[in-house]
Amino acid sequence: MSASRLSVAVLASGRGSNLQALIAARDAGELPVDFVVVGSDKAQAGALQLARDAGIPTFTLNPKDYPSRRDYDLALFRRLDASGAQVLVLAGFMRIIDGEALKPWVGRMINVHPSLLPKYRGLHTHRRALEAGDAEHGASVHYVTAELDGGPVIAQARIDILPGDDEHVLAQRLLAFEHQLLPAVLRLIAQDRLALLPPDRIALDGQAQSEPLQLRNGVLVDLSPARLSTTRSG
Ligand code: GAR
């Protein structure tokens, strides 16, 4: 993968700020990928407009047009297969994906989620962190498996919860870190440095990781006891 640029598809349901961060990283020469398609379940998703503005092909598939989740997801993956994408990024794609349908993409599909997984799978993660009285919050990028928000975590960004934070303020502050985290992980994949070790671990540069990588000052750091190093190279 590292010899040529990685072909990447993105699925997004909403405003698309994570997609925008990926496009910006590519434009800055920090992300050696080609975005071959952006798909959505929502015709009005801001992400689609961002993609069009960047000259990336788009498509919308409306779940209401399909008799079941499985039928929808199989159609979705047919579109993604046809795009020639090697890797799929879920950047705010707010649907549960059928476990059978996603099987061919396991190990090639990542998701950004606004919590320190395994905490707070699903929705309202910021509110739940505040209600629990947590001292810190964060975001995770993980490989997607059949388990909702449950695949092996690749990397995390951590932030302190501050006095006076409400759900909105916390979400906004975290988002800025998501925008660093997702491109940094995709960069490792594009450099062919990352792999899923089935069923539930990841390997960096061929070595199994005991802990997710951590984002520090915009750089992914390996804090595993055996290997203390940053991952920035090349
Ligand atoms: C992001 O905060 C992302 O982590 C979250 O949706 C938001 C999308 O924002 N994803 C999930 O909750 C997935 N379970 P964006 O459209 O501006 O990128």
C-alpha cells in the first residue's frame, strides 16, 4: 500500500467536519490517500457538499428504499466495492451496520467515536461522561467489527473535563482533537504500518499493541510499556 496512494472511501451522515479534516490533511501533503467516494444515508448531509466542493464523487442511499438493514448495507457495500476503495472510513456515519454485510471490510474499515472506548458506546457520549462525573473524556478511532463501537481501538485523544463544561462545549472542544486523531490514524494505514490482529488486537509495525496509541501534541504516541516512541516518520 505504501508504494502508491491508498484509495479511501468515506461514509458520513452529518456536517462532515471530520471529512473536512481528512481533506485538509491530504491537501497539506500529510495524508497520502485519494478519496474515491463519499457516501451518505442523508441527502442533505453537509459532508456531501464538502465532498462535492473538493471534487470527490458522492452518492446517497436512502434506507427507506430498502426492505431491511441487511439489504441496505449490502447495497451500500456494493457501491463501495465498485468505487475501488481499499479502506473505508466512517466519519460520523450514524447507522449500525449489519455484521454479515461488513465482514469483507473487517480490517479495512475504521470509525471515529466521541468517547474513550470501551466507555460510552452509542449516542450522547458527552452528556454521559458529564453525568458520570468523569474527570476526562476523549475520542477513539477503532477498527469496525460486527460489535457496535466495539472493534479494537487503534488510538485515542484524551481531554480534561473542565468546571463549567456542558455537553455542547465539551463536544466542540473534543471535536478539534478528533480532527487530529482521524487523519493521524489514516496516515498510519496509508503507510502500511497498522493491522488488525483478529479477533481483537492491533499491530503497529508488526508488533501487537497492548494499549491504544495516544494523541499528544498532534502526534500519535505509543505508550505500551515495552515501546515508548512516537509514530511520526516518513
Ligand atoms: C463526530 O463527533 C464523531 O465522532 C461522531 O459524530 C460526529 C460527526 O461529526 N461519530 C459517532 O458518534 C459515531 N458513533 P462530523 O460530521 O462533523 O464529522
